[in-house]
Amino acid sequence: MTNDTIWRLSATETAEKTRSGELSAEAAVSAAIARMHAVNPDLNAVVEDLGDEAMERAVALDKARAGGATPGPLHGLPVTIKVNVDQAGHATTNGVLALRDVIAKHDAPVVENLQKAGAIVIGRTNTPEFSFRADTDNPLYGRTHNPWGAHISPGGSSGGAGASIMAGIGTLAHGNDIGGSLRFPAAANGAVTVKPGLGRIPAYNPSQKSERGMLSQSMSVQGLITRTAQDLHMSMPSMIAPDPRDPFHIPLPWQGAPLDAPIKVAFTKNTFEFDLHPEVEKALDTAREALEDAGYQIEEVDPPLIRECGMDGYRTLMGEMAGMMRDDIKVLGSNDINALFNEYFDQFQPFEGAELLAMMAKRTHYARELSLFLAEYPLVLTPFLPTPFFGPDRDLEGAEGVREVLGAALYSYSMNFVGLPAGSVPARLADLPKGPQPINVQVIGQRWREDLIVDAMIAIESRVGRMCDVLWERMG
């Protein structure tokens, strides 16, 4: 196999070949590094090249295998890690210039789990300042570009992860999500992801000086962005391995008990006060038809309290951030990120004092109502955004920019507030005046049933095809 053949393999295909011995870890990693060197200069998705140490690890894994060692489930898979997570010997910058020398002494659980399973880190990917934009740019590393073209933001905050995986850099891209930071980049780049539910993947940064706020702990999760939905079934069991440093991790298996067929799916096109773009509507219809063809029972019904849950959730998060992070952002952040947070605080006015505590308590009400709904409809098919993905720096264009980028993403951050899993999968390639771009839809699932979400995304993907193949033909 040639380098050009190897890097095009999905993570599942690569793992099958490396575990069987058909493909060496050295060959898999070498092909990924060559691809990274070919396309990353134009993308700026990977901001720290770890090619040399990756090749050393690949050679060591091949030698261990030759000596009789059993290959792990992710043996030889080239992966990337987002720069806001600790990786021993490397800076955990979080996209902030002042943190460029914060060198981690130990791996975070997610890095440790990937490497224990045999994965090999080839680079670290870009994030916006404080990992708190739906776009990716910062004074430390600069802007990440979308491989589909300059007319589309790469998304954020895991924008480097989304752009790199779809450009063919590595087979799995680590990211994280507090309000949509896995799903925004997946939607922007036409990739696939599932935001796990609360407690699914152990999380902790050994370099942190203090614990995060309670709401940040409850809303933020670690995850992966992939090129195909099947890659999530293959890789997520390794990601959810327990780690005692996360005392609230839930040690459940990846696959849950089968549900009686047909599985009921609630389907909604409700975008509240925002207009639904025709291309997004077509993507939703395609996804619905794919699920119907696969044997799911679709019913048009709106899940309860999404708008209220989303707005209260984000105002509550802003209240916590205003109390715990505002000073750091003012001192360490750029003018752009400070202006953006000022707009966040205007549009999502922070709850304070007793009202903040009351809204943290009300989170359980929203979670209960959605849990009751999901008991009848185990899956929900929704828009992710009401319009095709926005352009670079749209969120810096004042009130209307933030409203389009974040204000309209109610189906995104409402799921973080209640800790439910939600996936993102491309369902259409739109031909728009500024250029072609993928349109993703969202699939929400019952708590602890990420596997059901991935099954549904596989059904959608089987009708639409792999979006990466279309992109690579365009990239040449």
C-alpha cells in the first residue's frame, strides 16, 4: 500500500489492518505525517508537529508486536490531541499566549486511554482563546482554515480537530465540548462526532491549579471527531476506560441493551424564532428518509423545553464564568476575546447570587422532562443550526454575529446543560453562492446510549456517503 492509499483509510479500516499485521504502525503513522506535512501549511489545524516522537513510538510498537505483544484495539492509529488537554512534555496552552510555557508533566486520562489502546499522537490541534468560541483563531497560533474553503469557519472550539480529520490528517481527532465544541467543528467540516453524556469519558488536567466550576464540570465532556460514524463504535470503548482521577466517571459499557424494534425517533424542524434555511430542511428530510429506510419509526413531535433549557443553561454558565473567569479573560485575553465575552454577557445575561443557585437547581427539572420524553422517543432528530455554517469571524461582528453563531444553537448547548449525549452527522452537501459546504444534522439520545446515536448516524451516512471522499476529490 502507498502513503496516498493508507491515509485515506478510515480509523476502522486502519485498525483492522494494523491489528491483523497487514499494515505496520510505522507505515500508518508515516502516511499520516506525510499527509499532515502536505496539507497542514494551508490549514494551520495542527499547531504542534509531533511527527518525530510519533515515529519512534510506532517503531517501538512494531518491535513489541514482533516480540509477541498483543496489539491494542487502536494499535498504530495516528491521532491528534487538542491543545487544551494535558499531554506530558507539551504545553497546555488553551489557545492563550500567556500559557504557552505551561508544560504538562502528566497525561490527561483521555490521552492516557488512547495511548494505552495503541494510538499514536502525531500532533496537537488548534483551539480559540480559552476554548470558548465557535470559530478557531488566537494570537498564539493564528487562524485555522476549513478545508472546504475560506468561505466557511472551521468551527470551534475543536476547530483544529475538525479541519485536520477531514483533511486526512490522522484517523481520530480528540476534542471536547461545553456548548457545542465537538459538534460545531463536525458541522463546519462535514465530519462525524458524538458528544458523550456527562461522566462517560474520564476528564482531568493534571496541570490545573484549581478545580473548574461545578457547571463547567457538568457541561464539559471529552470526545472524538471522526470521518465516519462506524469509527466511533470502534474507538469510543477505549476512550471510556475508567480513571480514578475522575471521581464522577460512570463505568458503563459502550453498548447498551438492544431496544425493541422499531425504535421511535422524534423528528422536529422547529428552529424557534430563527428561520429554517431550505438547505438545512433538505438535509433533515434526507436524514429522516434514511432512518425510515433503516426501520426506525419517525414521528413529528417537538422535544420539550429546548429553548428555555438552552437559554437558562447558557445564562447559568455565563454566571459561573463571570464569577470565576472574567478576571483571567480580562488580563490574559486579547481584545477580540474580551469584546466577544462582553457580547456573550449582553445576550446571555449572567445569573447571579440566589438566582444562579436556583437555576443550577432547575437544571434537574429540564433533565427530568427530557428524560421522560426520551423514555418514549429514545432518539430525536433535530437541526444543529437553522442555517448553513457561518463564515470566519462571524461571531466578532457584534450582536447579530453572536446571535447567528451561538444564539441560534439552542439544540446544541441545551444538551450540555442537561448532560445528554448528542451526535452530529453530515446529511447533505449544499451548493451555495459562496461555494459548496456540508450540512450536518443532530441526533439526541437517551442518557448512557451514545451507541444508539451512532447506530442512527451510520444509517444516515449509508444514504449520504462519506463526505470526506467528496472533499478529497475537491482538494486534489
